[in-house]
Amino acid sequence: MDLPVMPPVRPMLAKSVKGVPAPDSVDGGLSYEPKWDGFRCLVFRDGDEVQLASRSTKELTRYFPELVDAFRVELPDRVVVDGEIFLAIDGRLDFDSLSQRIHPATSRVEMLASTTPASFVAFDLLALGDESLMDEPFSVRRARLEEALAPASAPVHVTRTTTDPVEAEEWFGTFEGAGLDGIVAKALAKPYAPNGRAMLKIKHARTADVVVAGYRLHKASTAERPLLGSMLLGLYADDGALQHVGVAASFTEARRAELIDELAPLIVDASEHPWGKWQDADAQAGSRLPGGQSRWTGTKDLSFVTLAPTVVAEVGYEHMEGDRFRHTAQFKRWRPDREPASCTYEQLEEVARYDLAKILT
């Protein structure tokens, strides 16, 4: 492989802001586009040679053979493209299904590539032919991207953009129904900045009242000074079962020590806990219990301290992936005024569905 931009390259990143920024807030104006919820991916193609690299520069090539084949047909002969690998089921992004593709068994990867093929949406162009475009402003890179990928067809797409903040606000409100994360704003006059937070991202922010049913120790915890790493959160389903919905973390070291003391009176034996079966390998295999291993955690110790499910906390979250928080939740405050039984899925905002095909058209 011999390209003007060679791997490894760390992609340009984004910093969070509240609300869609005005176009005149940045010199040269802004371009807005949907924020996709998949695997960030840089595609390097030099003839038949194709390499897919993740945000951390790890190779993704072996996990998406159907995309490698598609890139040899749909992309220019020599090109470097920044974009996102995504997987859609029933007109909506499905990150859980996408994550199953990161599997050590080639036979499993090939089976999933056939039954649930992934797609790719491009949103930046780093090189074309013998020319590096990284020093060009985004307005130029975007125009060249549209031109270079004009002949491309599914599963390769080019993300839509707008310079109208009103339209961006509309996208922010409706595209979530197709599983998208929010909106990204890019400065039209700025070059590509590898590993730099040169973009702006606007994500949905919500709160929920949840049951705190356990905690894990922090990696810096010691026997002499135990520190809380994360709280395990639950919501009650319609059948009355307490479902594990995610974790809350990001505490200061001092607060981690305080929480150990605050939660000590709530510690119960695992046999008395609704999630006590986490120690049962058969139970782990059949459900998403908080103590279970996965291909992401490997042999990492996921054991946790079981707490009586009697205290309620308010947490901030962005959106749901199925019946769980898609990302780590943020602890806001304790809610002594709320009964644990009132912490149900009914309190969560129901997002109106939106057809992903309308976004890709």
C-alpha cells in the first residue's frame, strides 16, 4: 500500500456543546451533519489492498469482509475516507448487532457478514489518488468527497449535510428515531485535525430515576482504602423484575471513598439479591446479567458488591439501546423522596420512530 496518507491515522474528534451552534459562531461558518452511532472507521484503499482502521488505529478489516469487497467496487481506486460502519435492522441503527461482529472466530464473522451485513457512511475525504487533502478546508474536502463517491451505491453512502441551523435542529429532533446520536458541526474553513477535538457534537441529554443495586470497586481501590468504581443501576420491568440498565461512574477520588461508606449499610448477601445469579455461568449465558463476561471484557473481573435495592438516584443519560443505557450514565443526586418501585421504564421518553432510509436517500 502506497498512499499520500498512510495508516496509522487517528481520526478528528469532537467536543460536546449544548444546543446547535450558530453558523457565525465560527470563522468561515459551519456545516452540520447527523451523528452516526456505529464504529468510527478510516478506510485506506490502494487498488485491491483495503485496510479498515478504528478510532484507536486498531484494524477492523477482518471483521467486515463484506465491506472490504464493497470498497473494492464502490470507492475510487486510491483513496482514504473517514466515516462510520453501521448496521441497520428494520430501518433503525442497531449497535448491539454491530458489536457482535467483533468476534475471534472467522466462521462466526462470515456468517454474520452474510445474515446481517454492515454498511458504511462516509463524511470526510483525507486523500484521493496521489493528493493529500488533510490541509484543505472542510468545504473543499466535502465537495471532493461528493464528487469522488457520486457513483457509489449501497452499502456505501455519503452522509447528508446542511449549512442551515434550523434544518439541523429538525434533524436533531427526528433522526434519533432512526437510532442516530445527535448532530455534528464542522468548521467549513478548517483543515483535518487528526486526534484533535476540532468538531462540535450535540447529543441528547435526559434524566431518569433508577435503583442503585450494586457497585464495582475502582481499579485503584486497595484493602486499606476501598474506592467505588461504578454504581450498577436498575429499572423495574412490567413483570416486576429489576433489570440491569447500565452503570454510573466518573466520580472524584474523594467522592469514591465517601460512597463506599455511604453504601456500606446496604450491602446484602448475593443469595438475597435479584441479581445474585451473576455467579451462575448458565444464567450468564442466557441473559445480560451485570456479572457476566463478554467479548469486550474478556477475563476482566466483573464481580460486584450487591446492595439492597432500596435507594434511588437521579442519573443523566443520552439514549437507550434496547432496554439499557447506550453509554455510561452520570450521577446527579440521591432521590430519598422516590420509592424504588416507582423506577420503571414508563418514565423514559419514547422517541418516535424514523426510517433510516430517509436519512440515507
